[in-house]
Amino acid sequence: MGGGYRGFMKATMPALATGIALGGCFDPGTDCWDRERYQAAARNPGGPIHEIRAGTHPGEVVVENPDNWWTGVRFTGESCRMEVEHRPEGTYVRASFLDAAVRLRVRMGPEDSPFFSGETADGKAVVLQHHLGRPVSLTLTHYRADGTLSYGACGEPGEPFLECHGGRE
């Protein structure tokens, strides 16, 4: 294969992107949401989000790990579950580490975005990511002092979060 490093990267990137997409690992990019934007969007939450598969979905607890320079996370080996319930007024999610079900009120991004968010009763943020309807992760996170949602590329290394990350079903 000619082209050295550039040729290698040109050939490798499509395969890598396909593997990431099929593996369910997405990132909403650097379109950082903040509390104000969430609250404005949450005024008209709509009904149930039927594109997300209802039911109980198994996973593993993931936490922050600032010592992991590659991903910044640590898979704990502890089992968890993500529960999705469609009610007439909306879609509710719950993880084994949440005290109560949380209503998903906002799609984070364009119409085909697989990210939805809600807030707990005490104002923490919850983000559910799905892939082709199957929940991939349910993350409990927070808003930083400046109001920015600490999630994905918009988080800072070492900021605390709890996630239930689903494996392949």
C-alpha cells in the first residue's frame, strides 16, 4: 500500500468509523448543551419517544478515571440495568443507581440524534444514548458552575459521573 502514513490513515479511517458506529460509541461532538438551552427545549417535551426500545437492558457501571489518558473512564465490573418505560406523557428512564425514574424531555441535536436528556428532581442531568433503538448508555452527570452540561467532549477530565453502559444483547 503506497502513500506511507497518509495512505494508511486514508484506508484506516473509514474502517475505524464504521467500527465505532456499529459498536454504538457515539459522541454528540462539541455542540455543548447548557442548563439554559436544556430548559428552553424542555418546555415542549412531546410524548413518548418510541424510537427507543422499552424494557430492561443490562449493562456495566462506568465511572470517571483521570488516570486513563485514553478514555478517561473505568469499567467497574459491577452490573447495572437501564429501564425504559413509555407512558402516555413521555418516556422515562431509570438506572440501578438512580433513586427515581427520569423523564427524557430533550433530543440533543438534529432529528436523527441518538441522545436524549432529562433532569433528576435535584437538578442533575441524565443522558440516554441509543443505537438503532437499543439503549447503549444511561449517564448521570451534572452541570458545571458555568452551566455547561458535563458530557462527552463537553466534559472535563476527572469530572464525576455514573454510567450504565450496555453490552451487546
